[in-house]
Amino acid sequence: MKHIGSQSAKLQYPVYIVSTSSIVGKKEGEGPLGKYFDVILEDLMVEKESWEKAEIEIANKSLNLALEKSGIKLKDIDYIISGDLLNQSMGSNFGIRSMERPYLGIFGACSTIGEALSIGAMIIDGDFATNILVGASSHFCAAEKQFRFPLNLGTQRPLTSTWTVTGDGSAVLSKNGTGPFISGITTGKIVDLGIKDVNNMGAAMAPAAADTICTHFKDFGTSPKDYDVIVTGDLGYVGHELTINLAEKEGFDLSKNYEDCGILIFDRETQDTHSGGSGCACSATTFAGYFYQKLKNKEINKMLFVPTGSLLSQTSSQQGESIPGIAHAVVIESGR
Amino acid sequence: MKHIGSQSAKLQYPVYIVSTSSIVGKKEGEGPLGKYFDVILEDLMVEKESWEKAEIEIANKSLNLALEKSGIKLKDIDYIISGDLLNQSMGSNFGIRSMERPYLGIFGACSTIGEALSIGAMIIDGDFATNILVGASSHFCAAEKQFRFPLNLGTQRPLTSTWTVTGDGSAVLSKNGTGPFISGITTGKIVDLGIKDVNNMGAAMAPAAADTICTHFKDFGTSPKDYDVIVTGDLGYVGHELTINLAEKEGFDLSKNYEDCGILIFDRETQDTHSGGSGCACSATTFAGYFYQKLKNKEINKMLFVPTGSLLSQTSSQQGESIPGIAHAVVIESGR
């Protein structure tokens, strides 16, 4: 049995991440990680007539770029697994529409890339596929319109709010390859401590992040020092600090080597995003651009990648519901 | 390799469907399949304050009922895989929130139960889990409000429209058991022939259904006569006929043993749903209630279950997009 502990699995064989693709918006390109991204868009509309259609185009371009970089032909992709934040996963469904390969649509909000890597790794390790294409996208303008206020209103953003990353991070997983590979996963459960503020998603997600990270250590019998870096998805400054505090209560010291993609992707001083970055593309592009290169260069040998999601909707917020959080952990090693 | 043909997989071991649960609304309970359902609700609000919260309650009750009937404890469920039609999968996320087990949220619109059974079967056969809880829900009132018009407007429904089933169909999959089991899957690709009418989803989904069914036959080297019954999800009268025509062009005769859950669940003469039933719960409850009992009784020994989905959203429709369709096929055998 590959299932270990309460929520985890150890893969029998390495599942290689043979290529990644990262496409981001102008603001992300001007941030500290700018040089690591494949494509930086000047125009957030990418010549389309709506933000949603722009997201579809970005997702499509990025999935195709990951494929191109892998050298694997589309017909040899056994499954596509992807998701996004738009209602009924419009970015993904329409983004992969022309690709004509078996499609497993997922919804994990901003944890989507973690869920995609997890399901993809299990399908390949279970001998059901040789190659799988995964991806996750988000678009600042489309997300603000859908979850908060239309941008044209000019609503003031509170200091706890995060900035949805525009872009798409994709990857090709394969049974065959060298280099960075997935060796284990810990699938998160929903944790909801009652946060209702849609402008404080870091606080809403931190309990789920801490829960998955601590469960991972227990299931694998490891501790923070066994990883070069532990990286959450998009908790931002508020959630990052909360996660450290929550893990400390469980006896794990995250203060030394714990980073958050939402903090890394924007510069706090010059880019004024308040609590940091968020969105499906936040962890997806930061991994696909920045961390994947660090793994390739062996600057990082083992990372615990923990994309985090707020499972809210406009409807749930309007009906006074709190925000359920989730986080999925994936162990990625640098390989040969 | 368990992957066969272009889009399929043959499981190495049987993945047993050890229990199912079906909760439906009053109208579905009055239909031809009424006696097969576990619970028939008198009140579509189930004492909640909104249709969406009612759907959450129905999903939660149904998942718990499937679990109870399986005799398996919640702590022994390794993964929950579920989805629904509400924005950001509100029915599922909030429906399983209290269950505290690893959660893989999926979005396949009305094909969701097919996707859940497929992913669940691969995870169990891949040795990553012993028991998995799967489910899919929909609610007529919530779906009409979200995808078409609020009911209070009294908008006239055209004759091609289908009636979203209120309810939830859930199941427990296990490595261990006897009785009905999953033996193979064919995962669908998106097919979009340009249908834009949100009131004619049968026509939008039929090309995807026919594509998956014909691909399944080719991948497994089978033909319609190798199955006691082939069952699509929610094509209704319009889509059922189109699917027969499309399959015929590929050389497969579906006219003998092909049924559609959307046709079975409501009585055409007395219930006036126009083209039939639809929604995630249409195929999920018809399988969980009706077909599961037929499999248990050996009235059916082998079925090809093909839940079908329209991957539209309010946003995509309003922006003039066509409706991408998808269908996932699952081979279910009656077992010992």
C-alpha cells in the first residue's frame, strides 16, 4: 500500500516533472521573480474582448508552451488535469477545448495546481498514464469582478487583502525522465475556523495550510529540517505568520525555511499589493517559473510545495457563510 | 500498463461499489424510478434559508447515508471526491466541510459522478486508497437561478429544455467487497460543435457522448452488444436521438440497448419536463438508486455508464460562447 499515515501517499516510482510553463501579467513580471517567468504579458486583455476570454487564452498558451518544452506530442498526453477560479472553471474548460485529449476538470480554488499534481502523480504511478499535462490559471481583473467588486468601482482594498496573480502555471508530468520529480503527496481536508472576510483570505487558509503541513510531517515521520524549503501557495503576509504560529502549537518550527508564493511574487515596498499575491496562478507560476529552476539547478534538493485554496464563492459570501480553506502538499525532489 | 487505446484504462483489480445513496426531490420521487430512491424530500428547502444551502444539506446527508450503508467508518475513508453545479462547487465544498477527510474537488458539470468514479477507481486500483467516498449533487431551483432565469420570473421553458434533478447520488468505492464493481474507464475529451442554446443541452452534449461511447468501443474492442445496457447521463429526448445518429455514423448501433437517465427519471406524459431530466444528480441518483439495484440483482450484468456534462457558465453564455460537452464512461459489472 502506497497510502501512509492519515492523509498521505508515497509514490512507488518517481513521477517526473519534465517541463513547466509560466505566463504572467505585467505586474508579476515587474516583481522580484520576473526573470524566472517564460512570458510576461504587456496587455492583460491579450487582444481578447473580455478578461475571462483573456484568461482562457493565457491558459491555452501556457499549456501548449509546457507541452512544447517537454518535446512530448499532444497525442501522447494521456490526461489533462486543470482548473481555475472562474465560475464553472471557464478558464480551463475553454482553455483546453481545442486540445482534444481526456480531461479531468478539478476545483481546488488556489490550491488547484497542488490537486492537479497530486491526482496526476497518482494516475501515473498507478500505471494508468505515461504523460499528463496539468495547469492552473487566474486573472486579477476577472477574479476581482467575480469575488469582490468590479475594478471600475475603484473600491479601496483593505490591508489584509491579496492581489490575484494574472497568469497560468502548467507542467508536463511523465513516467519517464530525469530531473525534478514528485515522490509523495498529502491531500488536505477542509478546515474552516469561521473567517468570513473575503478580503482576508490569508487568515481563512492558514489553518488548512498548517493542518496539511503538520499532518504531512506526522504521516511521513519528517520535520521541517528534512526539506530545503516549505512553500505555501498564497497566504500572504497575514497567513504566513499565522501558519508559523499554528504549526508551532503542533510542535513544528517553520520559522527557518518556510516561504509563501504570495510573498515572493510581489515586492512589498514597491508594488503595494498589501498582503501579497493570491489566485490559482500565484503558486502555479511561482513553482513553474522560480522553484522549478531552483530544483533543476539543485539549489533546492527537496521541497514541500503546499498550494492553498479558499473555497468561497460569491454566493456563499453573500449568504453569510464562512470561508472553507484547503491545502494540498506535494513533495518534489531535484533528482539526478 | 493499464492504459489502453486512446482514452481508456482497464483496471487490474475490481474496484467495488460497496454502497450507494440516493436522495431526491418530490418531483423525482413521483417519477417512474421513485421506489428505487433512498430518500424522497417533501421540502426542497429542507428547512434551510436558501436553495444553495438546501443543496449543501442534501449533499451532506447523502454522503453520510452512503457511508452508513457501507458500514465503513468515516476515518477509514481515504479520499472524498465530489462536485456539483454551483459556482465554485459550493454544494460539495460546504457539504463535506464537516467530514474532515482528504478532499479532491472536481468539476465536470453533469458528468461529475462519472469523473468521480473514474478518478476514485484509478486511485484505489493504483494502491493509493482502500476506501473512497464519491458524490454529485444538483438542485433545480439553484441551477435555474444560476444558469438561466430566477424561477420567480416565470419564464417559459422551451421544449428542448431539460429539468435539473434535485438530489444527490453518492457511493462508497472500496478495494474490498463483493457485488458490483468498476472494471474499466474511458475518460472523455471536450467536444464542442458550436451549440449556444442553454435550453438545448442535449444537443450540446450528444457529440461528446457519442465520441466517448464510440472511443470506448474502439479502445476495448467491444461493441454495443457486449453490454446489457449503455446509459448516458442527461441528454434527454433530443440528445438521446442525436447520440444514436452520431454513433451510427461511426458504425455502432445503439438503438437496441441504450438508455438515458434524463429520460428514465421523469414520466414524459404526466410530468411535463419537456426534454427530460438533467443536472449532476440526474445520472448520479439514477445510477445510485435504480441501476445499482439492477446490478445487485443481476438483472444487469455489465453496463456502460456514461455521465454527460455541459461545461457552460453564466459568464460563457453571456459572452456568446458555445457550450463545450464532455462525457466519461465507466464499465460497471455485477460481480459475484
